[in-house]
Amino acid sequence: MQIHEIRLHNRNEQPTAVVEATLPVAQIGPWLGRHYGTIAEVLAAHGWAPTGPPFARYHPEAEGRFRVEAGFPVATAIEPVDDVHPSTLPGGPVAETVHIGPYDAMESAYGALASWVHEHDGELAGDAWEIYLTSPAEQPDPGTWRTEVVQPYRIH
């Protein structure tokens, strides 16, 4: 089991370029794989550039489904193009950790963040997001994948 080092950070609100869908867990991975390339193409075609690696934010819905917001951070808000539209990641205090390994084993990272927040008299303040620091296309061994998990929180 991986030990997760928790870091605290105060993030600024981050403009993003995203696509969204509501999906069951089993469809999320393939959907992300198809859409990151599309978003990158739209950004390049309009002279916009990502300012960091891809991310996904998961908003739980009923019946084990998630509204997934996936894309890239950008310097300023973009104009909507086809399915790609502007959004933001929230600013404020966050607890962060890096998970090393396959995506389907990240539950412990989320648990470590939630535990840290509760043990420090805080409460979760919105849905977490994942920042994909390793590209599976460039590094096919899932055991080496690095994913930053970011959890907004507030102190009571």
C-alpha cells in the first residue's frame, strides 16, 4: 500500500478548456482517451495553449455515474468551440497528494486526503480533481503512472 504525503496549497482559480459527459465508471477511461486529443486539437487550431497537464474532475451522480469534466488548464478563458467550452477549477485551500500506480488503485489517495482534512478539523469543500502527470501513451507501465489528486477543503 502506498503512503500518501499530503501537501497543503492555496490555489488560484484556474481557467480551463473542457468537455463534459455523464458516464458510468467503466466508460470514463476510454472517454478520456478519446477527448484529450480533441481538446488539444481545438486549442491548437485557435492559437490557445495548455498551461499544464490534462486533468479530470469527477462529480458523483446517481446510480454510480459521474459527471466528468476533463480538459486542460489555459491562461485565460477560451471561447466555446464545438463540445469544448470554458470552465474553471476553484481557487482556495487544497490538500494534495501524488498517487503512483494505475488509475483503478487511486481510492487510497482520496481516502488519505479526506482523512487528513477531517483530522485537522476541516471539511471537504467540493469535488476533487486528478492531474495526470504521466501520459500512458508515453509510459505504458501503469505501475509508474503519477497522478496528483487535489481536494478543496475548508477549516471549521
